[in-house]
Amino acid sequence: MTTDLTQLPLRGEPGTFHVVVESPRGSTVKLKYEPELGTFTISRPLTRGFRYPFDWGFIPSTKGPDGDPLDALVYWDVATWPGVVLPCRALGVLEVDQKKKRGRGRERNDRLLMVPVSAARSDHLHSHQDLSRREREELEHFFLTVVAFANKDARILGWKGPAAAQKLLEEHALH
């Protein structure tokens, strides 16, 4: 029997949320967890010369407007592996909209900025605003560039803090 990683509990210890890593820091391909197969598959290679600056994954037991679990970028200075579950706290959310997968119009596809509770070198981080403006702009550029050839027409709407991130997580929780 295979565990469906999308159905793991949303929350860990009080004040934490689980993040399932799909594409680890340094990966040059976007990996995607496929619940039907119980494994990770290659979604697409990143734009030439790009690699994930931090671990990338999803929040289990959530469903975003695009029909997938909510996306999460895990801000820390190490890399893990696909399938690792990290208890994290929310630093903020980068609000993004893009073309709908099906049909006309646009849909939200926000990216949560998370930090592992075990990341002692990041204890000083409490909000996305604790990152420099330059670093936030580089993350925005990364997210726009890696989908440039995917016909998503992604647009950055702006950053919101930890309270907005937690609200987003609660609004899109499955149970």
C-alpha cells in the first residue's frame, strides 16, 4: 500500500504546516508528485540555466484554485530530496495569477514562502519582509521566468505577510 502524500495532515506541531518537497534546491527539472502512481514524475525541465533556489513543493491536504495542492517555496540554506516532509512556519505569500488550465480567464496560483522550524539559521525570519527587497524581486523573477515557455502568462500581484499565508492555508484546507 502506497501513502498518498497529498493527503498527509496539513498541520504538524502547533503553529506549523507540512510541506512535501517535490523539486529540491538546485534541481533543474520541475518534479511533480502523482498520487495515482504514488511517485514523482518529471513535469518539465526549467528554462536553460535555471535551477530551484530553494526546496519547492506543496502543502498536503489543501486544494488551490488551480485544482492542485497549494505551492510552497521552503526558504533555507540546504537541500533535501523529493518526498521529504518538512514542518514549516509561514513567512508570507507571493500572490500570482495565470491563465486558467482549462477554459478562459485567469486563476490564482499563489506561492507560499515557508521556513522549516528546524532551520536554526533562519530563526530571525518572521515575515517575507525580513528578506531584502532584492531577494524578493529575484524570487518574483524566478517564478515568472521558469514558466515563460509554459503558456501560463503568469503575473505577480504582490506580497502578503504571514497572517495572509495562514489565512490562505485555512481557506484551502481539505479537512
